[in-house]
Amino acid sequence: MRDELIWELIGTKEFQRLRRIRQLGTTYVTFHGAEHTRFNHSLGVYEITRRMVEIFTGRPDWDEGERLLVLTAALLHDIGHGPFSHSFEKVFNTDHEEWTRAIIVGDTEINHVLSQVNEQFPKAVADVIEKTYSNKLVTSMISSQIDADRMDYLQRDAYYTGVSYGHFDMERILRVMRPKEDQVVIKNSGMHAVEDYIMSRYQMYWQVYFHPVTRSAEVILSKILMRAKDLYEQKYAFKQEPIHFYSLFNGKASLDDYLRLDEAVVMYYFQVWQEEEDRVLRDLCVRFLNRQLFKYIEFNPNERMNDWLILHDLFKQADLQPDYYLVLDSSSDLPYDFYRPGEEEERVPIHLLMPNGKLRELSRQSDVVEAISGKKRTDHKLYVPLDRLEDESEHKEIKRKIRAILDI
């Protein structure tokens, strides 16, 4: 078997752990089909990258000696994700990319398999994923504005959520991809397929990834983890001690501690914390597990700062801790951008390969892409427990004032 290394990597316990981490976090609360995992996605990125390599083989600018490296990096690019990835990272201030490197170069089954190639191979794989590898073409295949990672997750997420937005003509895009010096470029004849891809991405972000109901579940999830951490710091006596979280609460998680965490473990704690004495932790867990989500309203804090301050005070008076029950959440996306000199973060634009052999940046050739280039769209939502605000058995007048300000 030509790529036996890939098969061995899939069989490691660190890779199998990805079966227990959903690709889309809390999105299953909104789109009930969104139960697919990081495991599915990682195999998909590997397969798309393998097809790209097939297309590139024998062409100028492609080094066949990089084949195994790029396939391995594609397979392992998400290996460091934790349960409910992004909420988890925000609360515990962790970075899945740092954990990815730790898993690849640390004392793990994955590292032992990679080291069979040679001693430097694990570091090279980690460098590709971290975008510090010397061959930028290899990096761009799995991490750029049009790469195997995005092409897989857009289609996979669209399929499992049941929406039609994320579909684009990947077969066409693959046929017109070419290796060119330090990046993947697209033949000019494939420009319309790329326009379709970029618009698909734009629609998926606003219709699926930033869906306000999903964000409500994510807000509650984050607040559960935050409450548990706060209680631990206050020396609260848990009925069910969160032993799996101790090292994270202390900011000293080892690689073994991190790898023990998956979504089944987290959900177990949410289940048993429904019985805790602490009212906030108990309530939030009941809400999350039974989909009793917060109500959301459009609320731009830049325009309503005075209301925000008043609400904060009223929530305290109503015995609703604002740190947990009055939550501002903002989402923003940049569908496509090109590199502007002097900016901190280098954005490698998509380049079209013209018939004369020269490269032309996509938005200079496409009116559709030019219209959305560099345009960052942001929206702000305020999340509150409507059921608690409508319960007038206590703090009736205060709750009426809150509802008047929120117009709900």
C-alpha cells in the first residue's frame, strides 16, 4: 500500500478521538442533522488534497517529494480541536493550533507513527499546519482562501445541515487548479466556479455558522464552563467534582489531560450538574440539555451604551446575574480579502492564471468578488432568558422596565 502511513495515523487514539468531537459544535441544536465530526472532515480534507496532488503531479513548480508531507498535514490539520471547539477555547484561553503542534511533536501515538518516516518529519508536518513551512505552495493547499479545508467543510456542512448554500462546483475548481511558485492558482477559465465558491462561503457563514439560535446555545455552553470555573475558584463543594477540568481551571493542562476531554465527557458533567446546589450552574445545564435557549434581539452596543449600562444594573436588581444572563455576542466575517501592504496579517489573495502566463488577483478580474472584497460584515445580538423576565412572581416592576428597554 503506497500510503500506509495515512492508514496507521487514522488508527491512532488521538485521531480516533475526533469521532467524539462534532465539526459544528452547537449547530446541531438548530440544524438537527449537524451531527458530523472532525473525524469525517479530516478524512475529507485528506481526500481533496490527494486529488490536488494528482492534478499537480508532473507539472512545473510541484515537488513530488512533498507528497506525503502535504497529505499527512491535511489529515492532521484539526487534530488539536477540543470539545465544542471555539466556546471551549474562549473560556479556557487555549488554542487548538498549539495543541495540534503538541500532539504532533509530543509523546503520542501520532508522533511515533510520523517518526517512522524520519526524525524531522513530525516537525515538518506541524510547520505546514502552522503555516511556517518553507514551501508556501504546500501550506496553501490546506490553508489559504481557497484550500482543501474550506472546500470540504463548506460542502460537508451544507450536506449535514440540509441547506443549499454551501454547494459549488468543486470538480471544476480542481480541474483548473495549478501549482505556481509559492501558491495554488486558478486558471482564468475557472473564475466563475471560484465566484460561486466565495458566495457559497459568504452565505454559509450568515445562514449557518452565525445562526442566532446556534449562538444562543453557544452562549449558554460558554457560561456553563465559565460558571464551573468561577465556582472552582471560589472553593465551591461540587456534588460531582469536575476532575477532568481541574488542570484547565488552573491553566496547567497537560497533553494527556487535554486528550481525555471530548464532548461525551463534557456532556456527562452537564448532565450531573443539573443536580448541583448552585442555582446558576444548575439552571444553565438544564437549559443547554433541554434546548431552553435565551431569547435574542438585535442590539448594537456602540449605539446603545447607555441602555447597556442601565440593563446591567436592572438585571442585578432583579437577582439575575448579568455576567451569565445578559450576554452580548458579535459575529463578523470577511468573505474575501486581498493583501494590503502594511497590514499585520498577511492575506494571500486568490490569483488567476491568465492565458499569457501572468497572474492577476481575483477581485481585479471579477466584478462579483470586487463587490464584496474587504467588506467586513458584523452583527450584534443580545441574549437574555425571556422566561425569567416574564415571570413576575418577584421583581415585577424591574422586569417590566427591562422588557420595555428591550422591547420584548
